[in-house]
Amino acid sequence: MRTKVVIIGGGPSGLLLSRFLSLDGIDNIVLEKQSKSHVIGRIRAGVLESGTTKMLQKAGVSGRLNKEGFVHDGIQLSFKNHGFRIDLKKLTNKHVTVYGQTEVTKDLYEKIEKENNNIINNVDDVLPQDLDQKNPFVTFKKDGVENKIKCDFVAGCDGYHGISRQVIPQNLTKIYEKVYPFGWLGILSETPPVSDELIYANHGNGFALASMRNSNLSRYYIQTPITDKIENWTDKKFWEELKKRLPTHAADTLITGKSIEKSIAPLRSFVCEPMSWQKLFLVGDAAHIVPPTGAKGLNLAVSDVYYLYNGLKKHYLLNIDNDLKLYSQIALSRVWKAIRFSWWMTTTFHKFPEQTDFDQCIQDSELAYLENSIASQTVLAENYVGLPF
Ligand code: RFL
Ligand code: PHB
């Protein structure tokens, strides 16, 4: 087998890159370890920046997004049981769209299956090789049979636990990492959302987030110790704790119900520099992780796709290699700004185990300042709706 670009990983970044390359007639094959139903079933991101929405529109996969996505012009923040609003629209003239990553992935799969059918699911032992040679290739097993694809380039879109990052010689990369001493316990429930807009709450017991997927599907998160076990969190215990952490006006109207998904996710900030080596380009979670507090992970994956697609397009259609050479540098410049913002949202809203009364007063005054300063609100809003790319 031979193709131009082998894409390792069929999550949102791999699928979107594949779609853009195919639209320009650049041959590519996506190798995905899991089944389609497994990829589509993962409950993850929910908030799309305007830039992400535009990319999905350009990719021709926005039919359902345009109809079913919810435009949000603002977000609610709360501290000391007191809420205030950040008016994203007024401050930036942009909005975000609530539309689940599950749906984005489903839309991409359907389009690609119909038009190109170049996704190979359920592959094992994927290994990119000879990336520093003229003729790189990727080997993998499918149904126990060994396969080899020759290619020009490999896009590592295989997430944080993928193989791609690991094939770069360790002495050529620098890893930046911060692991937070808590996790997010998230539930999905078939209940109407407690609020029309997302609520990010700073509370003495820890952070809480009220989000949603649609008018009868709510997504809620609470900060928990990283050592907590999911079995110890009954639905009843979860709802009681969430009610305590949300501002009273919201807690009083919260409709509870049976959870249809419940999981605990660790929080970390992580960057691998550079994001490319020879013929290999890392994209999305394969190169960087942000804590979900700023809703940036999926959106960063999309801006990486934009930069890489642009570089590959110029290489194949115009024979210009400069953008491809600068991919890592350009992508990292945007990545670090999102790393900073996500870290700031996380440190401003969560309780740290060693937190003192002094630290609490600093958080309170940060939020009080934010409530009363248009300049401070603009900084948050600009980052939340997404920096340009
Ligand atoms: P993914 O989604 O991890 O996809 C990688 C794919 O690669 C496959 N794979 C392999 N395939 C072949 N061979 C191998 N050796 C392979 N190893 C792995 C995997 O099966 C998988 O299909 O990475 P990608 O595409 O870069 O996308 C990144 C996003 O999924 C991620 O950043 C977001 O989900 C993060 N995130 C959020 N992002 C937002 O923008 N807004 C949000 O509101 C938001 N909320 C969240 C989140 C992530 C969360 N969790 C669970 C980590 C909320 C949560 C709770
Ligand atoms: C979500 O709806 O899953 C979600 C929303 C906002 C975040 C993180 C996750 O910051």
C-alpha cells in the first residue's frame, strides 16, 4: 500500500485532517486502534470556539452543528455563592457553540465514510518507521495480519497515550508538565440544564461546572481528590455535593435524575516540544494536554489541524515547504497561550490541598476584580472564545 499522508489516530484531529486533505485531493489513510462505535461513544468536550465551528463548516460537516448546536453569548462565574456574567458577545463580538465532541466525531465519520472510506479501524501495533529517511512507512496489524503503508509524511493524531510522540528520539524533545492534585468527576444526565449558560463555580468545597449538551441532556462536573473512586460516588452523593457548590439561585432550581455516564478524569497541563520531527507531525492531544477548565483541548486540536493542513497543502499544491518547516513553531505559539489560560482558569477556580486562607483571599479578590473590571473580563472572554488562527 502507498499513500501521501498516514494519519495515526481517528479522533477529532485525525478525522478533520483527513477530511481537509481529501478535499484537496491529497491521498491519506487513517489508522485507528479502536472501533468506530468506541470512538463515537467517548463523552468529552462540549464547547466549540468560533474558529472551530468555521473549520467544521469549511470541512463540509456542519449540517447538524448549524441546526443543533447552541450558540452561547456568555458564561456565568460564581464565587462566595455569588454569580456574575461574562458577556462574551459584547466583549469580543464572538460566541461559543455548545455541541458535543461525540457529535463532531460522528459527523466527520459519516462524511469520510461516504466520500473516501479511508479509515481503517481496529488496528494494532501501529509503528511509524524510517521517519528520518527518504521513504518513511507505517506498519500495523489488522485481523492479525501484518500490513505496511509507504508514505511521504505521518501525522501523529493519536492522543496523549499514542505511539507517535514516543518515536521521536528523547534527547530531541523537551517535555513540560504540570499534574494537578485533583480530578473532575463528571456525569451526564437526561435532565434539563440548570442554566441557559455554563456556570463555573469557585466554592470552599471545590470547583463545580454546570454544562449541557441539549435541552434535556445536562453535563455536570465537580472537583474531587484524585484518589477518589467512582464506586464511592452514588448519584445521590454527587447531586448533594453539586448543589452545595453551585450558587443558591441555580442550586434551588436544579433538576436531578439518574446519571447515564459517570467518570473521573485527571487534570494535567502537558506540552511536547517540538511538535514535529523529520517527516512526523504531532497534532492535538498527542502533543499537548490542557486541564478541561478552559474548554480548550478539542479547539487546540483543530487549530493544529489548520496549521498542518496549510503546510501540507502548500507542499503538495505549490511546492512550498516553508509552512511545513514552521509547523511546530507556529502551532506552539498558540498552544502555549491556551496552556496559560487553562492553567489560570484551573488555579483560579479549584481548591488545592495545601491551600491557605491567604490563597483563598487571593482567589476571591481575583474574581472580585474580574467582576468589576471590563479589562479583566475582556482578557478572559478573548481567550475563552478562542485566539485567532
Ligand atoms: P483523541 O481524542 O485522544 O484521539 C486520539 C485517537 O487516537 C487513537 N489511538 C491510536 N490509533 C492508532 N494507533 C495507536 N497506537 C493509537 N493510540 C491512540 C485513539 O483511540 C483515539 O481515537 O485526540 P485528538 O484527536 O487530538 O482530540 C483531542 C480531544 O479529544 C481533547 O483535547 C478534548 O476531548 C479535551 N476536552 C475538551 N476540549 C475542548 O475543547 N472543550 C471542552 O469542553 C473539553 N472538555 C475534554 C473535556 C476532555 C475531557 N477528558 C475526558 C479528558 C472534558 C473532559 C472530561
Ligand atoms: C463540557 O460540557 O463537557 C465542558 C464544558 C466546559 C468545559 C469543560 C467541559 O470547560
